[in-house]
Amino acid sequence: MNLSKVAEKLGITVDRLQSLQDTKISESSWPEPQLLRFDKEISGIEAGTVIFGNGEIVWGYPSIRRPLMLEAAIKRHFIDSVVVEEKMNGHNVRIASIDGDIVALTRGGFICPYSTEVAEKLLPEEIFEEMPGLVLCAEMVGPENPYVSSEAYPTDSIDLYLFDIAQKNRRGTLGVHKTHEIAERFGLKATAFFGEYPLKTAHERIKEIVIKLGRQGREGVVMKDPENRVAPLKYTSSESNCSDLEIAFRHYNDYALDFFLSRAVREGFQSVEWEESEEERRERARRIGESILFPLTETIKKKQQGETIAQRIQIRVKSLATARGFEYHLRRCGIRAIFDPPLPEDDGYTIGITKIIMSTNDKTEALLNGEMW
Amino acid sequence: MNLSKVAEKLGITVDRLQSLQDTKISESSWPEPQLLRFDKEISGIEAGTVIFGNGEIVWGYPSIRRPLMLEAAIKRHFIDSVVVEEKMNGHNVRIASIDGDIVALTRGGFICPYSTEVAEKLLPEEIFEEMPGLVLCAEMVGPENPYVSSEAYPTDSIDLYLFDIAQKNRRGTLGVHKTHEIAERFGLKATAFFGEYPLKTAHERIKEIVIKLGRQGREGVVMKDPENRVAPLKYTSSESNCSDLEIAFRHYNDYALDFFLSRAVREGFQSVEWEESEEERRERARRIGESILFPLTETIKKKQQGETIAQRIQIRVKSLATARGFEYHLRRCGIRAIFDPPLPEDDGYTIGITKIIMSTNDKTEALLNGEMW
């Protein structure tokens, strides 16, 4: 690797890069190609940024901030109009071609073998031949998404939706128009485009869109500047907030504490901004309460009946090497998962996976035995 | 102060005491008498333990642990029977006589001027004359409790209920029988005694008691070994858990994150242990949801209308020096409070106080203005 070239592209000195290499950047040699990962943001370089062995860089995708008061935030943040697209509920990947091989990077900058196989299957071959410098920023969604499984989208397996594009060795993304242009050109799906609205009325249309999406069990929207001049923002439906609560309370000891509070507070602000009637507010309160109590009692009863607190997921792979690779990948991410024997299918295998929710499992058992909180 | 005597009473070496004095023990010289406070538990000495200038020690009251599954915990923790008393919702103080003056210590080991005046007023003079070594462990409750105001008890001001007793310079407490004996002898109120129950059936009786207390807006119970052989445990009503949530969500940015989760999880375990019907569980979910959403929306709307997020409380004092002292005491505890001009009364003054809930106030204002979470 030519350190001085890499440092130049990152916008830091060689000395700084070398000292980071000794301390803050982790190396990952599997799966190939070998790479260096920025685990956290350092020196203004986004978390998840990756430097490959050949010196090519894929920048981390900046995290999207969330307003709680839609109207105020839109008027404050955007310039003249807002593009509204769907925020999909899956895991997002950056897909690039490195030395001729497709790799799908997770947010943290790991190559995920399963996501990589999915990308290889769903992307047309010519895309990276024609545009070798391209980085596709895409959401993977569907029931066979092993990170975030969802039935809300039109696939019975896993699908890929482009939401932005970037270029290797360059910071920043290319924004809405370029993304939909590339999607169209190569026949890729892109996240739904709901329109471009003037600042003054955007919040009203977004409210309608978000309510509709919520009813369909979908997550919410991302708001973007049409010319990519300011960073995008995100906003979610009440159903999505409550479904987050549901998942978190099902595994109440495995989630960060601010996860619980932030979802509830979102609901409070949405209820006020949308000037809900007493009845609507009571209905929302009911939804929140049930998203908390019902998964909690289910988890406790399950454990009481001697079951293990776990989550069942399923993946479909062409090659058993991908499954073995994914098993290793989950382990290095700190997730305990037990893989069923693979079931042969037309064009590969389906594999059931049991993710053990360790901490909630142990805590619930101890509390049931009369231990103190 | 005779360091070697103090160290001996604490059960540590003089060297250790001296090194703690330089690092972990804080001095408090106001109000008199001067004292040293153990801010946190160190070397097995409870947090809140206080060494007075004259060398006398008042030990911190050990915090009471909470089971989430009542039956299992009772059978596991207690020996043959359980005494059940009321857990009252106020602030607890340790009251002792030091060099002839009554002082009321907060949990953290500060002398609270207001609690001290209340204790002086409510305690019979002869108690510390007859028993100078006594430490009264008492809950102060009522609407004029400025820490935790509650209307659930039969007082329109503030009252004091004995729940345990200890002795100066001695570790440990004297337990149920001695406490009620002293209360009777000196005409003091003590926390309600609900009975002594065998291990096997105690949880059934406690369930009935807790449900009844909850309906009255009261907090719950403390379970004690009749002979004080093992530590007490506490258990609270659903109404108390939800009222905690209500207060916390009203001031959602001023509470520790685990406060929110722990209350919800208590509700989950109680619902399972009490084998609630679907309808009862739905009703509990509704209660939880409303305890979260309603105070949140009230706080947001209040701020939207330009009001300051604050809490109004009231105290009644004999002397204005007590009020000034209490103002200083709140400030050193990190609480921002604005005192109204005192209103003269029969035998002293009533003073309205506005406690500013700083962090929630600022955060809500920022979010309303379109800032991100």
C-alpha cells in the first residue's frame, strides 16, 4: 500500500495515518481482500471508512440525523425544496468492486459474506465493468435479511434498493438525481421517490406519507436536498417507533438504554406536532403500552416454560462457503448464532439460524429465580 | 477528632482512614455541626455514613434490594417468615442528636435544614434525653415534602414515619420489634405493619396488600425478617411504577436512562407472576402507555406555549433561617430552585418554590426549534 497516496486521499498526513494504524484503525484480513477499518470517526473521517490493500478507499456513509419536530426542522435545515424518499427497514451496505470482485461492506466496514453473495446475485454484471469507481449505497430488506427481518416489502427472500451512490477514493455522495439515473440505467431498484416539495408545505405532505407508510408496516422517510447541498434527515412512523420498542422490550437486557427513551420521546413530539385529538392520543398511548408490556410478558413466560430467548431467522445461499463465512462474520460481530443443517434447494440452500439473545436470556432466568434487579 | 478511635469504630486502620480523608471522604461544614461524609460505599462502609466532628458516627442506611418475582425471591431470601410493612413514598432521613442538637441526615449524608426543622417539630423532646445514642430511620412524607411530594398520606403538610432504628457508632439496625417498641414508647408514627406471614403463603398476602395500596395511590411494601437476620426487600404497586414513569417522562431529559427501563420491566414481571387475564394485561399496558405519552405531550405543549418546564413545591417553616438554609442545601445538591417571598402564617411561613427542570427545559426548546435528537 502506498501510504502517502492513501494519506493524501484521506486528507491527513502520512505520520498521522501511521500513528492511527498503530492505534485506532483495525485490520481485517477476512474475507479477502484485506482491509483497514475506521471503527469510529477519527480526524473527521467517517466511521466505517475502509482502506483496501490495493490503496482504494470507500468512505463511511454519514449517519442521518433525526428531527423530532418536522416542520421546524425542514424550514431550518433545507434551502428551498425537499425531496422525500422512503426510509426502508433493513441493513445498509456499500457495494463496490475491488480488483474485479464485488464486496458488500456493513456500516462498520466489515465485508459481510452473505450481503456480498446477495449483491453478486442481484446486480447486473456490467455495472462495475462500465463504472469501476462506483460505490452503491443500498438497503437490503426482506424476510431473509438476517440482521433486520421484515415482511413489509415485496420479496419473499431479500432484495436490494439503491438509496445513494458514491465513488471510490472520493468523499461525499452524488445525491438523488444521479442515484435514480444509475438505478434506471442498470435496471436496479431504488428506494421509492415520493416527490419534491417546497419548504413551506413539505411537512404536510410528509405527514400524509408517513401515516400511510406506517399503516403498511413501513418505516418512514428520508428527506434530501435535491442538489445534495445539505445532509439528509430522517423521520419515522409511529408504527415503526412502536415496533422498535416491541423488539427492544422482547430482548430488554440486550439493548442500549437510550434506545428505549428515544422511541418514546419521538412519539411524544409526533403527537404534539400532529395536534392529535384526545382519542388519537389515547390510541397512540395504547399502542406504546402494548409495545412495551406484551413482548416483555411473552419473553418472561417463554423463559418460565424453559425455552431459550432466541430469534429465528433464515438465509438462502448459493454456496455453503457463504454460510460458513456468514457464521464466522456473526461471531466476530459478537452475535451468538446456531446454524441448522442446510436444506438443499433448487439453486443452493436455505439455512435456519437461531440467534441467542444471551443477556436477556440469563437476566430473565435469574429474575425468575428470585434474584434482585 | 480522635482518628484512631474513629478508625476503630469504622473497622479500618488509621492509615486507611487518613488516606480516605485525602481522597474519598468529603467534608461538610454547613450547617453545623461539621462532618465528614462517605459519598459512596468505600471499604465496606455504606454510602451516606457520616463522622461528626466530635468523633460520633452515623452509619448509612443500606439500600434495599428489589425482587421482580415475589414468590421465588421470598422463598429464596427469607428464613421462616416475613414481616410486611408499608414502603412509603417520600425521602428517608436518619435523625440523631449530636452534642445536644437534633440533625436530620439525607441519604447522601448531608444535614438537610428543612428536614431537621421538621424533625425538631415532630419529635418529643425527651426521646434523645432518654436515649442519646439513638438514630431514628424515618420516612418523611406529605404534600410539603420538597423532594417527593405526595398527597397519598393523612397530612396536609409533612409527616414522619419511623421504619427502623439504629445506634450511633454501631453498624446495623435494630429491626422490626425494637422499632415499633420505640415508636409506641415515644408516641411516634411508624410505617404500617401489615403482619407476619409464613414463607409459603406470604407472596399471596403481599399481592393483595400491594394491589390495595396501589389503588390508594401508595407505593408498596418492605419485607423484613422478623429477627433482622437477613436484609429487607422491597416491592411496589403497578400504580407506583407507572407514577414513576409519569414523573420521569414529564422531565424526560433529567432522569437516568435505566430509570425508564427498570419501571417497565417491573410491570412485565408483575403481570406474569400475577397471571393476569388478557383484559387485565391490556389495562396495564394502557396504564403504562398513558404514563409515558401524556406527561411527554404535556411537557412539550407547555414549552410550545412558552412556559418553563418546572415543578412547583411548597414548604412550611418556623424560621426564615431554615428556608435560607434549605435554599443553599438544594443548590449544593445541584437542584436549581427559585424561592417565592415567604408568606407569614400562624406559626411561621409558607414558601412556594419553583424547581427548574433545566435539562428537559433546554432540550425540549431545542427540539421544538427543529434541532435533531
